[in-house]
Amino acid sequence: MSSKPIETISDSVFKVFFEEVYSITIFTLRFFKEAILPPYEFNEVLKQSFLIGYKSLPLVAITGFIIGLVLTIQSRPTLAKFGAESWLPAMVAVSIIREIGPVITALIFAGKVGSGIGAELASMNVTEQIDAMQVSDTNPFKYLVVTRVVAATLMLPILVIIADSVGLLGSFMGVNIKGDVSFYLYFSMVFQSMQFEDLFPALIKTIFFGFAIGLIGSYKGYNSNKGTEGVGKAANSAVVFASLMVFVIDMIAVQVTSLLQN
């Protein structure tokens, strides 16, 4: 008798999971269809790129600077025990550019942009603005969803490059707290340690990060429940799901990169 409720709960969980996977798959296929077919909303893409990219720049830059500074300060004592302080710029640079910079920036992007897209589209859904666009012979999916996903996909790699650059400046300041390294010497050591295999995979996976964050935020907002409660749920679930997808995509990217290098 006690096993039936457990089986019922597990069945409902699996049912909800597969229904969600099916719904987001259909949503993704519709995105590619609407993105390819004209007309194209170039002006709206530029507007969303400004709102998504430029408005996120201060937060991303401050976070990148703190990451570089803190990572350098925390790593120095360990390297000093082995007499390897000279490796500090190279180690921090590889860590930031390969993994820490893209992932941390993507998580911040998911928290700010993913929740913003989810809440915005959910509120439009609640106030029936999306229905009004359909009645007025405007394609709301192309205007609202496609533009935001494209803007997020384009802006996140740029934000990651800026965050990595500012993070290296923070690391330079961290090195000079207990040392005296010139700007030229520091960045010479950084670029000598960099290889194409460090830069290219890190940049490529940020494109997938941006696409996933924009798509999930749009999906949660566009398909939110009616009522003010649906706005909060859409924003919250967009952040949680997008952050989880960042880690999943990063894990896949690391495995693919390691296989290609071997």
C-alpha cells in the first residue's frame, strides 16, 4: 500500500519532465523556423542587444575584476611554497580565460538577463499584450522571442571577452600588491602561456551559453501562467534552469575539447 503513492509521485515527476523537454524542443524548433524566415526585426535586435549587453556591462566588468584580483591573491601563497610565484600570471590567465571567466559571466548573465526576459514576457502575457499583437497581425514570437535570443547569443561572447580582459587587469593589480611586475612583463607572460586551444573553445561555448539563456528565459516567459504569480515563477524558473544548462553545456564542451585535443 505504501509503494503506490511513491510510484504515483515518480510517474508524475517523469511525466512533467518529459512534457517540459518536449515543449522546449518544439519551442526551439519554432525559433529556428521564425529566425530563418523573413521579415527580420533588425532594429529590435539592435535595441535588445543594447539593453542586454550594455546594461549588463558594469556588473560583468566589476565581477571580472574582482575574480582576477581575488584569484591572484589566493593563489600566491600556494605557489610561493613551491617557489613558483613566477608562474602566477600564466596560471591565473589560463584559469580565467578557459573556465572561470566564461562560466561566472554566464551565471551572472543568467541571473540578470534570463530573469529579466522571463519576467518581461510573462508580464506581457499576463496583461494580454501578446494576444493583442496576434490580433493586430504582428508575429509576437518573431518580435519578442527571436530578437531576444539572437541578442543574448551575440552579446554574451562580447561580455565574456570584456570580463576576461578586466579580470587580467585585476590579476595584474593582485600581483603587484606583494610584488613589483611591470605591465609589459606581466602581459608578456600571460600571452606566452596562451594557446589557440585555450581561446577558441572558451569563446565557442559562450555562444551556446548565450543561446541557452536567451531561449530558456523566453520560453519561461512566453509560456507562463496567467496571473501575477506566473511572473515570479517565470523569472525564478528561468534563472534556475538557465544556470543548470550553463553547467551542462560547460561539461559537454570540456569533454568534447579534451577528446579533440587527444
